[in-house]
Amino acid sequence: QVHFVESGGGLVQPGGSLRLSCTASGGLYVVAVMGWYRQTPGSEREMVATISTSGIGLTNYADSVKGRFIVSTANTKNSVYLQMNSLKPNDTAVYYCYRKQLGNDYWGQGTQVTVSS
């Protein structure tokens, strides 16, 4: 019952920046966690960054992206953004928008991010 529209993926050179956007719709609960996961072929999907949609908006980042990526939400709490700076080739992956509410996980369709010169 939760649907996503993801955008912002593409090709960028090492050291460049990219901004991912995800807007959720459907049956949204006010208390939720949104964020981004990524996956490369042959590896497990890993958490990149998450943010709480309530309270003070507690964030969590993977160690590999701390200091480079910033996750944020819109005022309406139905969207999540990922500002990716100082991108590295190792950041290349399919990035999936994520929302957890009422104990259920919801996933976007994924958007490809390729970091290459």
C-alpha cells in the first residue's frame, strides 16, 4: 500500500555529487523510518542512511558514507532525499528507497548510480 517514485540516479565522475529523491504515497503512518539502501551484483543489500520521520529526525549512516552523504526528509515526511558528495567508484550500486512503518518494510524500484570517469 506504499508506493514510491524515485529519481536522481545517473552517471557521475569520481568526486562529484548526486542527489536522490524519493516520494512515498499510499497508506502512510506518521511514525516511520525512511532512507536508502544500496546493492551491487553478488552482494547483500546494505543500509546507506536512514532518518526518522518523527521526533527530532534521528539519522543513521553507514560508516562508508559518513561525512559524505546527507539524508533528509520533506516537511510533510513523505519524501526522503540523499545528497551524495565526494562520490567514489565504490559507491556504484542500485539505490533503493526504503520506508518502515508498523513493522512492515517497503521498497522502491531502485535507481542506478554509477560513479566512473
